[in-house]
Amino acid sequence: MVDAFLGKKYKLAQSENFDEFMKALGVGFATRNAGKLVSPVVELTKSGDSYTFSSNSSFKKFAFTFTNGKEFDQETPDGRMVKATINVDGNTLHEIQKDDKGDSTIIDRIFSDDELKMELKFGDVSATRLYKIQE
């Protein structure tokens, strides 16, 4: 259950194909370069029925709050507005974002005792980001 990982902090350790993923989303050159240089620390917390996922780096801090299975308006780290739905499934947060063109981005955040693996997919472009637990 994902609640076992609440309050744990994970720091970005490895990124695969993330620049190509951001390009596919239409993220500008400067933002992509800044995004490649930082190693954010992410954390999942919970209050009542609501979860908050936060990401902090020297470049940008952002957070979003969601309730399992309920659609909400979300601003992505690159500034796009999307409709998002996150389903909690065991140790995974399965997120589907829909932009105003109807395109979907799928993000799976898979928690384990020592890492958080993010699998991102937009169209036929995929990326993986691996975060390691901070002691």
C-alpha cells in the first residue's frame, strides 16, 4: 500500500529519455535544459482522504493535492494546465493527464523501500526517472 511510503523523501538519481519526453510535450529549450540539471527531492504526504505529491529543487518547487480516483485541475512543472486523475493501486500512483487538445500523458509512480520509479509516456515517447530514498 502506498501509505507505507508517506513522508519518505526520494532524490532523483537517474533519468532516461527525459529530454525527448519533454520535447514531445512541447517543453521549450530553456526549461528542458534547466530540468536536466536539477535533482529534485519528491515526497508523498496525506491528510484525511487527500494526498499531496511535492517536488523541490533549486530550479522549481511544485506540489499538487489529489483524492484517489477524482479528476482535478493540475499545473504541470512546465506550466501546462491539464485535467488529471490519479488512482492509488497498491504501491503505485497511476496518473492520467489530459491536455486541452485531448492528448494524454500517463505517469506511473512506483514506490518501494529504497526507490521511487517514475514511468512517463506521451504518445510513442517514454521516459523513466529513478529516485533513491534519502536517509
